[in-house]
Amino acid sequence: MPSNGFETSDVAKARAIRSLIHDQDLVICLYPHLFAVEQMLRLSGMRSQRIRRFHDSRAEAMTYLNSISTPHWLLVSEQLRDGSGLDLLRDGKRLHAGHRSLLLINRPGGSTLRLARRLDVDACLDERSVELRNGALIAALTAMKHGRRFVDPGLMDAERVQSETPKLLSERQVEILALVAEGLSNRDIADRLHISVNTARDHLSEILTRLDVSNRASAVSAALRLGLIP
């Protein structure tokens, strides 16, 4: 018998999750919390006759997805042991358009959410919401069950805050960084924008300073993460 309201609430939430996933084939690909989630599902009585696949890498999950022809629910974290969960969801949906997808985001920010929308991810969930057990996971699974989209309100707040943050880079610097992302050298950038090589170099130096990185590759990575370039 539960001894307090918190335990009663947790039991009710576990039952709700079980009812939402019991008739679905699942691929759960998480890193680094896979073992804990796998044990939680088993201990909470969420075993099922339906498929339950647990992975922590894109390569392992893709090997399985390449072997099946039926739609599954793909519950995937943003970061995997060998890369991006978004890549897994993109490639999984290319294999079977019927797969439904939930992305667990551990670095809330506009760029990841925008990419998820472009990939038609069905539900986006802030990892902190799962840790807080605030009901967002149930809301996400319910939306997937009924063919609707879901975005965790916490992610929407992070996106709004980011959009209201003063720009780190000027429009010209963003333009130059986008060309760096294409692999252009300072000379190529200067030719493309009709500026001197020295001006291109100076802009890039300022970009590295503002993004607090030491090289071109890190600048591009930071810009993608911050949503400064598409």
C-alpha cells in the first residue's frame, strides 16, 4: 500500500505509461541512461508481448531497423554513444514512414528543436521533464498514440529565451560563418563577398572570440548548436 501521495502519483503515472505503450513495438535508443531505463521498465511491470528493443548507439538501432518491415515507436535521446539521435530518427523514417518518433532533448535550445521539426519528429521532450516526472512524458506518449504532435512546454520556453537573447554575431559574421561551414577558405570567402582577405580573416578572428572557440570547426559546431546557422 503506497504510504503517501507522491508514491500514489508515481504508481498512477507508471500505469498510464504502461497503458500507452503496451500495444506498441518499441525501439528505445538512449545514452547514457539506457540501463536505468531498461531496468525501470522491467521492474515497473511494463513487460509486454510486443517488441522491446534497447540500444545505446545509432549503429545498433539501424541494424535492427533495417531488418524489420513493420512500424515501431522510436524513443531516442538527442545524444547517442556514436552520434546524433536526430540522424537515427531521420534514417529510421526513411526506412519506414510509419515509424512514430520521440526525441529526448538534453540540451534545450532552438537549433535542436528546429531540426526536429524539419524531420517531422512526432514528440520532443526535455530530459529534465522526465527527471522531474512532471507528466510531460505521458502527454508526449498520449499525443503519439492519437497521431498528434507534441513539444514539451519547457523546450518552447528555451526557444523563446534564445530568440530574445541579443545576437552574438553580426549579419555579416553569420554570412561568413555559413561560408566557413561550406568549407570555403578565407580567400574563397573574400572572393565570394567581394572583400579583402584581411577583412575576411579579421571577421573570422572576431567570430572565434565571440563564440569562445579556437578554430573554424569548433566555430561551426557552436553556431549549429546555438541555431546561428541552419
